[in-house]
Amino acid sequence: HFFFFQASNPGQFENDSDVLWQRGHVPETIVYHGRVGINTDAPDEALVVCGNAKVMGRVMHPSDSRAKQNIREVDTNEQLRRITQMRLVEYDYKPEFASVMGIKNT
């Protein structure tokens, strides 16, 4: 996945030799091939935001029905049989992850 950010000066950064930032294929966009951290200098995912985020538009997720087609009913008995074969687990978050994420009940 690529994240596109609108910029008033795409391609102009403090260090022009930073090849991770590139002009996007869409006008007025830039692309960063790597991890981006906001309020963190150690992002462990494509985008990590430590703090609140405000979205002034839609957030699409693969589970969103707007991203799907050919939605149809399935055989309930067959699906229940498959569920009985699933491995169900319980877990606790690692303390270092819980503290960074502000999770009190691990």
C-alpha cells in the first residue's frame, strides 16, 4: 500500500538526496517508500500515529462493504462446521506494547 499526501511543494524537502520521498503519479502528491511516524521516531508499521488523528473524509478498510462486490448468502451449516475447526486463543499484550499504546488492561 502507498500513502499519498497532498503537499504545496511536492518533491522539495530539507534534504534533496533523500530518495525515499518521490513525486506521486497524481498531481500535487508525494510518495514515501518506508515507514512514517507522527509523534514517534520508531514507527513499526507503514504509518504510526501516537496521538489523536482527525479525518475530514472517509476511511476505507478492506472489510468495508463499499469495497466489495458479489456479496451473497452462504450455507450456514457449512460455515458453522468450519468454525468448529478454528483454533481459538486468549492472550495478554506484552507490557512494553501496552504501556506505549496506553492500554491499561492487558
